[in-house]
Amino acid sequence: MATFTVHIPAARAGEAPSAEKIVLLRDSFSVPAMLLGPFWLAWNRAWSPAIGWAALLVSIVFAGVKLGASSETLSLVNAALALLLGFEGSRLVAWSLARRHYSESGVVIGETADEAEDIFFHNWRGAGAVAPPPPPPPPPVGASEEPRV
């Protein structure tokens, strides 16, 4: 089972957010994020983290060359950063969504993204939905079912 975080865009008061704009992010290690780095971030529209991550990688290589670090050391540092992005890439995408006025509003568990989406939309009620009325209160203790005459 996989865990997905649900990110809902801000909507006008009294309106439900558009279902097409709701984003579910898988909250787990991402091999594509580890292998592709800033390209994966850009693919997921996390523009600021993509630029920042690319700048970080370039500056580490530049600093390592200026300081005379061996290529093995630079490779180890880059591998560690790639591993870090694999673990935290979805959090960077979530941060980027928060900057675009999305709110993390729930967690869904499912085998696949499609199953998690089905579960979420089955249980979700938009801001404009009418909730069913509450059940009637139980009768007071000691009250009989038959009216007395």
C-alpha cells in the first residue's frame, strides 16, 4: 500500500475547488527523482526547487574543483544529494504547490494512484456540498414508547 498526500487549490468563498486541479502526491522514495534530479522537479512543475537544486549541484562541483577535491569525493557528494532528493523530492513538490496556494488537506492510502484517487473522490465533499441532516436524538432515559392517556 502506498500513501498519497492530497493537495487542494484555494477556491473562492462558497465554491468547491475544481476536481481537475486537485493533486495527489505519492509520499515515498522516488527513483526518477534520484536519477533525474532537477529535470524531475521541473517535470513536476516545481520550478523554484528545480532551479535551486541545479544551482546547488553546479556550485558543489565548482567549489570541489576549486578546492581540489578528488572526483571520487565529488561523485560521493552528488550520489548523497541524489539519494536525498529521492527521499525528499515529493516534499519539494508539495512545497512548490503550497507556494501556489494549494493546501495539503488529507492523506489517502491505496495500491496505485488511480485507486487512491477513486478513494479520495468517493469520500470527498466539496465546500458547496450539503451535508445530510444529523440523526434524531435518542429518547430520554426512562421514557416509554407508549403515550399515557
